[in-house]
Amino acid sequence: MKHPSQIEGCAVCQIASGEAEIQGGALYEDDLWLIWHAAAPYGVAGWMTILSHRHTPGIAHFDDHEAARFGPDLRHFEKVLEEVTGALRIYTASMNESSPHFHLHMVPKHETMAQDARFYAVFGLQGAAQRGEIEVDAAEVNRITDAYRKALAANPPPRH
């Protein structure tokens, strides 16, 4: 269903409205957010993207409802991702440069990472995978996506 704020021709809006497919499908969706695993080739197993349904360029442009829910919902999404992946923490970034549509990356950080990546270098692992420099086990990606989908279905973000 198309949200009234979606813009014709916006590829991200087409994903949010269901007009375009997401590799692996949506792992979670509610009235505001849509979450999916980053597409192959994978830089990190469990690299998730959260997208707002409403066409908005970033957090500074959230309406009051989105702003009120964003912090508590993101905390919940990341806590569940930590539990499912066993990550030490979740790295979070939202540049919103590839599209004029809010999206945020949640990337599990483990003790050991490909290419010994730390800090901002973790976000470069997606490019390393695209260049064929690293390979992430697709079975592990499938295990995590299935577990994350099930965990969020059983325990969605609390509504107060």
C-alpha cells in the first residue's frame, strides 16, 4: 500500500510500498519501519537496514510520531540483533546519501571481523565483499535473518 508521502519513481519508496522486491524479503515491518538484511555479496552476516515508510531525508525531518518512536524502536531492534548474532555491539550509521530517503545501517561488531576491521572500517566490508576480497557464509546470513525475523515477530518493539 502506497503511503501518501511516497514519491513516484523513488526506488526506496517502491521497496517501502511493496512495489519492489527486497533480496531475502522483509524481516520486520510495522506502520513506520521496514527492516531487511543487506544484499549479497555480504560484508557482515547480520548487516541490517532499517527504512522509514514515509519518504523523508533523515532523522531531522521525522514527524513527531516517528521521532517519539525512533529511539525506543531502534534500541529494541539493536538489542534483538545483538542477542541473535552474539555481537559485542551494533555499529549504527545513517548517511542518507545514496537516496533522499531515510535509512539506517545496523552492523554487528564481533571480536573478530574480516580484514581485522574496526571502527569505521567495518562499514567498508560491504565494498570488500563486492570486490571479492572477502566472503561471508551465506548459511550464517540465512541463520541470522531467520532468527531475527522470528525474534522480532515474537517480541516486537513495545508500545507505550
